[in-house]
Amino acid sequence: MTPIELFRNEHHSCLMFTDLIDDDGQAVQANQFVVVDNGVGALIDPGGNLAFNELFLALSRWFPARELRWLLASHADPDIIASLDRWLTSTKASLVISRVWERFVPHFTKVGKTDDRVIGVPDAGGRLPLGKSELWLLPAHFLHSEGNFHFYDPVSKILFTGDLGVSLMGGAEARIPVTQLAGHIPKMEGFHRRYMVSNKILRLWVRMARQLEVRMLVPQHGAPIEGRRAITDFYDWVETLMCGVDLFDDRAYQLPTARIDAQTGRTQPVLRVA
């Protein structure tokens, strides 16, 4: 698989892989990213076992995968780090993840595999050395995970946004950056209304993000959002979006009245005998 080159200069590069999972509808499309500075590499949101073989082989054509220094996980969902055991076996890299998930990640690996190889990041985030540069670990808690970080590359001006900015599409379509947001919103809206926790959190994030110089927003699913106009429109959109707990009330918390069919998985109303 050929990666997309999001950025490259003499000492620094950013690659994006979009189509390592079969587009058969059984698993959500996911992106993986590699940032290299002066020969030191970081793999962002490496993905699940479905992507591991293809990603390891494809990456090795561009950068020696065994020389990765960091595995960065925005949060601990399976599509982010279910392949952790295999990456810890195949490389000398350390995992960087929120402290909220630090003691959960050993469940993805064999006993002892994570010993001295997990850096738990405090809620305030930090700046992680990478070659002669650094990656900024920006707080993005509850977007959508309790412990969540986005990753800003100050060299390329790319902000890797995890599940924020996600659009639902296939791997081929995800290769094409979005430069006009309006027509793209229908591919994002349903996901954001359910997976983002509240408008309050979105507003806090936007206030922080507007302080950065951002050339491209790159989510873990779907297409990048590129250019000042599209990025500003995205900030404006999520800043006013009602989502998550904003949309729930007592109607969502009722005793169930439908039976799940064991063969089809469909729900059927329970017939009541008078």
C-alpha cells in the first residue's frame, strides 16, 4: 500500500496510510500515521490486528519499522492499539498514552510485555521529543474518550485529531483532503453527535485549537481537512454542535420492551397477552 505524503522536507516527514483494512463493511476504515524527524520515528494510532501486517510491511518500505521510537495512542480503543502486543514484539518503541489508560493497556499484551515501555501522560499533556523536534500532546479528553490526546506537529503544522473530525467513508476516498467543509458535514454529523460527549467540551477544545497555526486537521477515520477556510469552518461547526449528553434525556433510559432475535440480531416488540 502506498502512503500519502502529508508533508516532507529535508529532515522531517509525515505519512498517512488509509486503506490497510479490506473495505468490506465489517470493520470501520482507519488511518495510521508516521512522523519522522532526523531519522527518529513515531507511529500515531497504530491500529488493530487487521492492519498490522500490511502496515508493518508498507511502513518498512519508507522507514525501518524496527527503529520506531514511539507508539502514540490518542486513546485505548481497539482500532487504536489492539495490535500493541505485535508492535512491542517487533520494535523497541514505547507506548505513549493517557495515564487514564496506562494500567489498562497490558490487557492487550502478553504478561510483562509492557514493563518499562509505557509512558502515562498526565491530563495537561506535554511536549514529546522527536529527533531534533517534538510532538505536542494536546488535551482532548472526552472527545470521545475519558483520557484522550491529540498530537500537533509544529514542523508540518498538522494536528492529528483522533476521533474528532472523523468522516465515514472508504480508504480510497479518505486519501483526498477536504478543502470545503459544507458538503462534507453530512459524512461527519451523525458520528459527532453520538461520539462526542457534549458541546461544552467541544467549545473548550476549539478555544485551545484556535491558538495553534494549523495547516491540516487529520482524523483517525476519513479524510483530512486542509486549508485555513475549511479548518475555520470546522471550528465554527463543532463549536455550536449539540452532541452526546446534550441530546439525551429520560427517554433514553427506559426498561427494554423489545426482544433480540438470536439468529438475525434484529429487535422485535414483545407481544403482551391481555
